[in-house]
Amino acid sequence: MLDTDHYVLLPKSGFIEKTDDNAGGSMHDFPHQELESGHHEMHIEIEGNRHLIKVIDSVCEGGPKLIEMEKILGDKYAASEMTSDFRLVKAGRYRTCGVGASNMQPKQALSDTLSESVDSDFIKLSITVTDATTGEGIPDASVIAYFDFANKKGSTGTTDSQGGATLTWSKKLPKIPQLLVIPSSDLPIYWGVNELNVATQAQMNITMDAVNTDYCDSVRTLYPDPSFDTSLGIVVGIVDTGVSQHEGLNLIGGENLVKGESPGDYGSNGDPHGTHVAGITGAYGKIDGIAPGVALRSYRVFGKGSSDAAGFDIAKAVSVGVSDQCDVLNLSLGVSDNDMLLEEAIEHARNSGTLVIAAGNNNYGGEVGYPAAFPNTVAISAMGRVGTVPTGSQPEVDLSSDEGSDANNRLATFTSVGKQVDYIGPGVGVISTIPDNLYGQLSGTSMACPVVSGCMASILAGDAAVNKAERNRQRSDTMATLLQESSDSLGFSVIEQGDGLPKST
């Protein structure tokens, strides 16, 4: 049996081929609508050779196609400059840009750190994590006892259904220098714990406070009185893990772009990330987003239970968002590698009057990832603010010592930085909507990004001429200019904040 893999066929130039672009093979010769029920086998000519391929999916008529072909040939063509009527590329896979327990796991176990120790030098700590109000055990929380936080050395465990976890610790260390408890990202309704110099006991109990919507987080502190005219028809598309129906969201529709799943199932894939992102932009009621009540469309690109998304599905979501006349598309996702397919999808959006705003990624001071680093994307870094997360809560560790002109404003420890950064937004311990009409807190450039998307929606609402302008490059470029003109420096460096923090009016 041949070893095959998936590739993407792009037009010879551009994202969508015009009908008169190609005298030879045409992207319009490939099937589009009929692929909804399966795949299509056909032969194509590449570099003078005929090859059998399976066409699996299509972005749009005349646009990119997801194909399956023999791997040895696909890898060869994808790595070369082709002279054929098509381009063949590999599409990337993307993850959300929230931070959680996976970012904080020890890189070196305590037993490996203390290499001269023997088994008798270690003890087992039984730690129970409970709700501070109800006393009930909290399952699926990550408990991390650091011997050396800066170098991520320590011991870790995950709580069971009763809230219990067992950690290995050294008898030589009567205190845990730093103890973190990170609630499950699947249900982030707690603030987590950050405690220093915790005395060890055989049986230990740690309590976590639940998130309260009355708490004034960084978004509500920096944008205290948001308002938005919902009658103007402005739409923000959320390309993410799906957005669930929620009492505090004006979700008007969407589409699931994951092949093999129902297109109408655009709610959460099991990860609350997309619903949380949506609320930061447009929640109303118990808490307000930046543009309260703005019309939202959900474009789910993460499969059920999946932690990553196909670049092809994201490109398709961008294309559908353009067709649905979204004014702004929010992409709180990223990867480190360039992806020609998604770059051209975003350029297509920009040329069609839609502004794409993307999270800069969480590379802890490293380079801005993609799609944020593409030239037609608005890239967002993250900051936080002292006093907007509870004392002793887990998000405290996401506040760096890098101060802005206001000493309470701090660069987020996790944010990527670089010349591609356009703006900065609050992204530490942000409270927002999650499925089942609940509210929770998350951190990441994922959270900073929809702040700027909400600002763009609000700014657009205040400019009738641009809002009603023909949907073309001039419109989206003017939107980008308005966003820039609204922004103020927070006193961070240019590679950290770009043009600064946008206003919402």
C-alpha cells in the first residue's frame, strides 16, 4: 500500500483563481460542492507528470483544495518551486494561545534534581484541593510544588474526583518554595493558587476561590464603561474551538469547518476557549465585553476533543467569514512555522474589507508566531495589571517585573514579542463567558486578542462612512488606521506593545 499524506493545492497565484487565469489546468476543474459527502479521485498533471489524487475538501469554488497523494511525491513537490498550473504546499496545525497547566509543568522532576538522594530521602505529600466556599473537592486541578520555580524544577500531580493528589517531595525540604494549583482549563471557574514557602505536612489542604463576576479584572479596569450600538450590523467572527450559546452573548450563527463533523455544530468542541474569547469581545449582562452585544459568528476549526486545528480548516473559516461579511475575524490561535495557505487566506480577507486580528502566541519572550506574524494580520501581545487578580491566585505568576509607565501595568510573562507586534491588550486573569451560562478566568495572548477585536468593532461603530464603505482593501486599511489612531502607549518597548493599547471609542 502506498504511503500517502495530505497536501494543499493552491492556484498558481492568489488565494482564489479567476476564471481566465489559467490556459492549462484550472482550479475550477476541481470539485467543490460535491465534496460535502466524501472525496473525489482524479488525475492531475504536475511538472509534466500525471498523478492520481483524492480531493478531500475545498475552501471555495476556484480556491484551495485539500488533497491526498503519494507522500514521496507530495513532499518533493511541496519543497520545490513548481512551474505547473498549481502550487502544492503542506498546511500547518495550530493550537489556541491560552496558557495553562501544560505551560507550567516542571521540566525536571524533583528526584532528578536531587541526584545524590536515595528513595528513603523522599516522602509522599497527600494534598487535597477544595472549594473555599463549599468545601467540596475539586477534580482535574494541576498541583505543582516547585523546588526551583525559575528553572521549572519540582514535583507535580493532578487531583482525582475527590480533589486529592499525591506528590513526591524531599525530606530535606521542610517547605515548598512555591506551590501552584491550576484549575482545569476545561472548567476554569476558579482562580487557582500561588503560595510561597508552604510548610509540608503528610496531609495538606489547599482551598481555591471561585471566580465572581463582580470582580474587577484587567479588562474591566482598563475599559470600565464600554458601550456599543448593536443596530449597526457590525459582525465579529470567532475562529476558534467553537462558541456555545450563552445568556451573555449575541451569537447570530456560524459554521463548523472540521471535515467529517456537522457544519451546524459550531458550539464548543469541549474546550471553553472559544466561548471565553467571544465574551471578551462582546459579552453583555453580568459582565460586559469591549463591544457589549456585538453580533458574533462562530467558526469552529477544532474537532471534538481536539487540542489542535488544521490550517486548511482555518483558511476555510477565514474564507467563509469573508463571505458572511464579518467586519473583524479574531484568531486566538497560533504556531511557530509559516503557512502559505493561511497567509494567502488572510490577505484575501484584507483585500475583501475584513480585518484579521490574531494572538501573538505565548512564546515567553520569544518570537511572534503565525498567523500573527503575517503582514496582513494585526498582531497582539499581552499585559496584565497588579491588583486585578486576587492576591495568592495562580495568574499572579503571569505578571512580569517589566513595568509600563504606570508601574501597575506589567508585561505578561508568557507573551511573544517582536517587530510584528501591532498592539497590546490585557490578557492575564481575564473573566469571561464559558459554556453552560458560566463564567471563568483564563490567561494568554488569546485573551488579549479579542480585546483589540472588540475595540475595532466599537471604533467601526463610530464611523458610519467606513462601516458602510465598499468591502475592499481600502476599507480594511482604513479600519487599521483608525485602530492605530485610537491607541496610546503604555510605556513598554515597541517590540512589546507595538502602537500600544487601543481605545474602544
